[in-house]
Amino acid sequence: MNNSQQDLSIEAEPMVDAKQAACALRLPLYWFADQKLRAKYRIPHYLMGGLVRFRMAELSSWAANSRVAGGSGADAQQGEGDTLPGASHEP
């Protein structure tokens, strides 16, 4: 798939709201609903008028690479208190 086809497939992906994103990733709704927490956790999102929307493909990638979402840990700037309750810390 070339780059232009990939861009079209991303554009065709439906956008989801904060509640749908939280349910799909099993994360707290307030992470997606609160502007400061979206910035803190670097959650990919789009502002459309007064609405906040997310693309599931981007959220899945973010979760896989994010320590706070229980992923592999690419976000080295996150502090110890930024992980999910019950998530293990590696020394």
C-alpha cells in the first residue's frame, strides 16, 4: 500500500468520542475527556468545533507505545505516578 492509499484509509476510519475510546482501551474516561490529561499523556486527538474525537488506529498505536497505557514504554518522560494502578514497574 503506498502512502496516498494509507492516507485515504486513515481518513476513512470513523472518529470515536471519549467514551468510546475509553471503553475500547479500558482506560478511565476522564483521561480522554480532560484537556490537561490528554496533553499530559500525549493522547492523539482531534478538535472539531467544540468536540474532541479520536481515531482508534492512532489510539491503539499510542497505547502500545505508552507506559501509562500499559504498553512497552516509549514515553520515557512519564513519572512513576503516571502509570495505571496495578501496573508493574521494571527497575
